[in-house]
Amino acid sequence: MKKVTMYTGDPCPYCSAAKALLKTKNVEIEEKDIWVDPANAKEMLQRTNGARTIPQIFIGNHYIGGNDKLQEANKTGKLDEFLKD
């Protein structure tokens, strides 16, 4: 399964929803809290071309986007494809 990187903050209900979905897929998530470490925020801005909302999710090097895009990918079956090695 591919590595999942999620830029998060706390509290964040959208981050919680994304993590809950990924947990059902038995996915290990590398969380990068943008509020605890400003370097994570800078990295997120660079990797997403300026997205400022959280969560921002990457599966491998594929940029998913936020929780809404993750949930949509799950409904269409694309999430399982993205997670395959």
C-alpha cells in the first residue's frame, strides 16, 4: 500500500473524517501538523501550489486534495486504486 501523507491541524473535523475513512482501509498515515510546525505549513503550500485549507492529502506522490476529494474518490472506487502499490 502506498504511503499517505496528510497535512492536518487540531481541531479539524474534516481531518478527523479523512483519518476515519483511511482507518477503514487500514492505511498508515504520516500526519504533518501545520499549526505545531510552521515548516509543515510551508511544505504544504509548496506541494499543493498554495492550498491553505486542511486536510491536504497525498497518496504516494499523487495529490488528492482535501477531505471532500478523498470522500469522492472513495465513493467512485478510485481511492482503492490510488492506494495500490
